Amino acid sequence: MPTTLTLKNIPDEVYERLKIAAEAHRRSLSSEAIVCLEAVLIPTKMTSSDRLARTRQLRARLGTQFHIRDIGALKKQDRP
């Protein structure tokens, strides 16, 4: 059964970030706080094939392919 929780003395910066995240995800502050708490407190177990599928999906959305040589060059960029 769901329980009500009241939070007091939330730091301004945390509140503002929660508010921005809630707006971005089209959620209420309460719903966004619950999602954040679940993400931290309830670990999700993904199979390696699910993780690989998710990675490929994210790469496809980038629309750009990165090659090993490019990654190495990007790592060295802006380093002394």
C-alpha cells in the first residue's frame, strides 16, 4: 500500500533540479521524486543482451558512428 512522505529542508539546488527534471519528463514533482528514488534504491537487473540492445538503440539515435581511432583522438583533445 502506498505511503505518503513529506520532505522538509530540501536544498534549493536539489529542488530546482527536480523541478526541471519533472518538467522535462512531464511529471509532477512527486512523481519525479518517486522515479528518482526508485532509480537509486531499487536496482534493475538487465541481461547482457538487453544492455547490448539498449546500447545499440542509443547509438542509432546519435546518428553518428564512432570508431576506435576517433575515440582515442577525442580523449587526447584538450589535454596537455
